[in-house]
Amino acid sequence: MTLLIENVEKQYKVRASGLQINALNGISITLGKGSTLGIVGESGCGKSTLARVISGLEKPTSGGITWEGEGIVDKAKNHLRPKRSRVQLVFQDPYSSLNPRQQIGAAIAEVITVHKLRPKNAVSARVEELLSIVGLASDLQHRYPHQLSGGQRQRVSIARALAAEPDLLILDEPVSALDVSVRAEVMNLLIDLREKFNLTYIFISHDLGMIRYISDVIAVMYLGKVVEFGDWETIIEKPLHPYTRALINAMPDHSVIGNPETLSKTLQGEVPDPAHMPSGCAFHARCPIAVPACTTNTPVLLEMSSSHFVACPEVAR
């Protein structure tokens, strides 16, 4: 396995009120080299927090993360740098992730220089090569982010991530801020890059259509927990958890996906406050099949079939 996440938790303390927000609640995921994991869920479910923890931008409260057989939690920062350069994160908003006062060529060159990946006299040629790889003309390297379109800025962000020569690319809603006409182009670029460089992807989105397009396996998250996990075809065609069914039912065109009989019930209510987590199953207040035991018993992932797991004992009966 390339990536192993074991029982990772992340809590934030609100100083003013003393409350604790549980962003991640025991996440465990394995991902093989060259595969793409799609992570889907509503806003606030912990998707982006998980991305930041895996990439090393934030430290988990507890749990372990193993990258290529080596643990990366609680290590000295200078020891982590070589490993972290192999894990890169592409953010949702390309404009805010780029320095507005830095030319894009300099932004890409900075990554190469910091990680000492090329001799000084070869950095400029490497920048032009990376721009070409993501479909941008070399003369754009002298422009500033505000002089580019949204699609071009996201291509620059991808080129900057590739400059570190990563093995794992974490894509946090990489096309949601783009025009519809540009999304397909960027998605096709990502697929081409994965095949060309044998990259491993973690693709985060609230759009099941995008998840289905690019992913090999899917993790469905709700309030910091994985509630269903499996290969994309099984999850999309035979969703088991009521939350997964509701997400599919909410798609603009779900008629060609899943079993219509399992998608008839929609969700009610709002997502609970993570600072006041409900007891038992966090989904029970919105679940159409909840029973009294759901208010007290915390579900764990149960294996329903080969590589298909669901955190719902009612479905497992």
C-alpha cells in the first residue's frame, strides 16, 4: 500500500467558548499506488481537513499516517520534508492559492529550487516543460495570476504541484470554481497526467458525477466519519448507506445510477453542529430508516462484500 491512514482524529478548540469541534472522527483508509480515491460528502463533513492532514499542512490530534511504509506523524520537520514533497495539494480556488505579486513562472521555479530538484541553470527549462505538460504556452510564465483565466490559473496550480515531482496528488475540489465549459478539460488533463506519471490521486468533491468520472474507489464522509467505502461501481450502482443513497438521489440526473427503489426517500433536517455531536450514529436524526438503537450505538464500518464497507447495522441486517 502507498498510503495507510489509521484511526485519524482531528479536533479544534474554540478559545472563546471552550468548545471542541470534532472535524475527523477515526478515519481509516488504505490506498494503493496508481489508484484514485474519491472522497465525497456535504460541506463541513471533514473532506478538506482530511486533505490538509494527509498533506502535512495540519497535524492530526491522534492516529497514524503511513506513506510508502514510513510513518509521517510526530516526525521532525526536516525529516518530513523529503516525504512531504512527494505529497502535493491542489486547492479549490487557484487564485487564492497563488501569490498575486509573483509571476507564475517564478512560482513554479520556487518549488523546484526549494526542493533542489534541478541545477540552477536547468530550472527555467523545467518551468517551460511543466507549462507545456499542463497545456499552457511558455510565454505565460511572465504573467501574474490576475492576468489569467480561472482555468489557466488552475493549470498553473497543477504545474506547481507537479514541479515537486510527487507520487500522491491531493485534489481538493479542483474544478468546482471553474466554468462548466472548462471543467471537462481540466478533468481530462488530470486523467492524462495520472496515466503519464503513474500518480496516485485523492480527489475530493461534493459532486458525485465528478467522483464517478475519475475514481477507482470512493469514501463517503459524514460529520468526520467514513460511512461507506468501496469501489466506485459498487457504491454508485448499489449504495447501501441511507446517506449515500440521498447523495445520489440529489444528483440532477440520477435515473441512470443506482436502484430507483432505494432512492425514493430524501433527507430531512440539517447537518448537526460538530461542536455538539449527537450521541450514537451522527446521522440518525436525518435517517429515514433509523431505529431507537441508532441514538445510542455508534456504528463502525462493516464488510458487506469484497471491498464494500458500510457503517449502518440496519442495512447490514
